[in-house]
Amino acid sequence: KQRNVFAVETKVTFRTLNRDDMEKYWCSGEPCDKAGAYGIQGLGAVFVERIDGSYSNVVGLPLMETARALTDQGIDCLVDNSLNG
């Protein structure tokens, strides 16, 4: 059985945050259940100055890279398999 392993690196740069920014963000409750304590798809996005790499990797799953790995294994991500029963 062949195993396909890969890693995706994404660098996220935040703007400089002042104490008021940090306190307001913490009080929003958003960072309490997030890996890295911010949600790039939520309020945390207002702090992001730059992303180098995959946005979907930051959200949680590098979609393009995962689709490529599946295609390499003969799985076409663009086919609607739900129609095949």
C-alpha cells in the first residue's frame, strides 16, 4: 500500500497590534477555540498584513495540494461521485 505524505508551509504576517486591538479581539471570543488563537476567516483577518503560501492551509486544509495528491492517486476531485450511488 502506497502512502502519500506531504507538508504545506504558509507564512502569515500580522500588522503590529496595540493592546487595545488585542483586548478587543480576545473579548470577541473568537480566539478561544482556534489553533494559533486567531481565525483568518473571521475577525482575525483584520490583523493579517500578508500571506505567503496557501490561504486554505491557514483555514485548516490545503485544498489545492490535497486535490493534487488525490489526483496523483487516481481520484478526480472534479467528478461528482454522489451521482454514482
